[in-house]
Amino acid sequence: MPSLSTRYRRKRNSATANEAAERRPNKVYPAYLTQAEDEIQNPNEKRERLRYQQLWLKARESGAESFAAMRSKAERQRRKLLYLADATENMARELKDYLAERARYEEENKKAGGERQ
């Protein structure tokens, strides 16, 4: 069994990783919502994206609880924080990739529109 100081360091590192991961979507998500406001085809897109975010947060929490429950009591909090950090990091990366792809798509459409004129 790891020593008390080792367990404390692991828990502290997990909490720090989770805090860092939480900041990433907070930087990307406003751009994602702004892009939704610019959508002409579907004026309800922003509301749908906010609902998706709420559902994702619930699913992330549920997944973290399940992931943590597979370990001993001593490890549960650390495992939960690790899961939350990983899931949040993945979501931030997906949003960033989506926005980059969307920007490339819009740039290609601008170029194609300019060539036709």
C-alpha cells in the first residue's frame, strides 16, 4: 500500500490536472457558442449546443462515478479526478478541432465563391 505522502501527492496531482483541464473548455466553448449564433440554417443551434453541454456534464459526472467505483475507497477520489480531467481534456480537444475544421470549411467556401465571380 502506498504511503500517506504518496497518496496525498497523487490526489493533489489529480486535482491539479482536473483544474487545468477545466480551464481549457472555458477558453474554447465561448467560440463554439459564438459560431452557433452565426449559423443561418438553424437559429436554435445555440440552445441545442447549451443543452448538449448540460447533458455532457451529467454524463461525464456519471462516468467518473462509475470509473472511481471500480477501485478501493482510498483511490476513488483520485480516480474520479483523473476521469474528469481526461474527459474534459478530450471535449476541449474535440471542440477545438471542430472549430478549426469549421474555419477551414468557411475559408474554402470563400475561395470557391470568389473564383466563380
